[in-house]
Amino acid sequence: MEEYKLYIKNMVCRRCMMAVEKLLRDQGIEPIAVGLGIVTLPHPLAAEERAALDGALRELGFELIDGRRERLIEQIKSLVIELIHNENSDLKVNLSDYISSNLHHDYNYISSLFSEVEGVTIEKYFILQKIERVKELLVYDELSLGEIAALLNYSSVAHLSAQFKKVTGLTPSHFRTIGAGRRRPLDEV
């Protein structure tokens, strides 16, 4: 059986994956697998099925990605998000090696393409995602700043605090007091 992959924009979290999987099943499409930004089907969709699915996905804030470049960008974003938000991931890996080995492309090509399309480097996107994760952990208020720094592989609390302030304009402790209203959805980072 030949598998067929659909690439979906803005599918950046487990809830997104569950929403897309439910939508597929509601439309009578049985996926083999649903991952961040990618759905694997047992066969290609007919043109009418694809159009109907794209319309339904757009109603939920997602969309099918057709272009090769756009698919690669979404794969990069998914890898970064998965690396930062997966509790079992190892943030000590070299980001460029991690991305190029997972996507089987030269990192210089991937990096240039990402910067051209997104207007920000992969490294900056990685930092922005890490800061969103720090915000999330601060709002939960279950870990100390030292524990958060260790979890996200910061060299020190001072480094985390400096990067956090540079990106948000706030110190982590001030952010913790003002709460969740300042967080951004991952697909808007």
C-alpha cells in the first residue's frame, strides 16, 4: 500500500492534531497517522475530497499546503516546536544538525529558504518558541526559574532572564505576576 502525505499549515500542537484527526474522520477520511503539520493517508484524495477538506480545514484556522517550499517551512517549524515542547526531547542537540538530519537537506539551503519566506532566521524562531515555552511554564507556576532554565537548556538563570527581557520587554518574575494574557498562540510566533 502506497502512503500519501498531506501537509497542513498552522497544525502546531497536540490539540491541533486531535482537531484535524476528528475533522478527517468526520469527513470519512481514515488517516494512517496524524503528526505536527503532516497527515499520512492510505491513498491520495480525489479533487473534490481535497477541496472539501481544505475548506473545512480553513474554517478551523488550518490550510493545506501545496508548494514544496511551503511544506519545507512547515516541517522546519514543526521540528522546532516539537523539540521545545516535547517533554522527552533533548534541547542540548545542535539545532542545525537536528533540522538538516531530520529533513535530509543542507542546512544552508534550509536556513536561507526559511529566512527568505518567514523574514526571520531559524535561530531567532527557535528563541521565540523557547520564550513562549518559558511563558507557558511561568504561567503554570509549578517550576522555579532555575528549573525552567535547566529544562530549556539555558546556561544560567541570568541568560534566560536576559533573553526573556530582550524578547518580551519584561523580566520573567514580572511576567509571572501579570499572567497568561501576554502569551501568544504558537502559530502566531
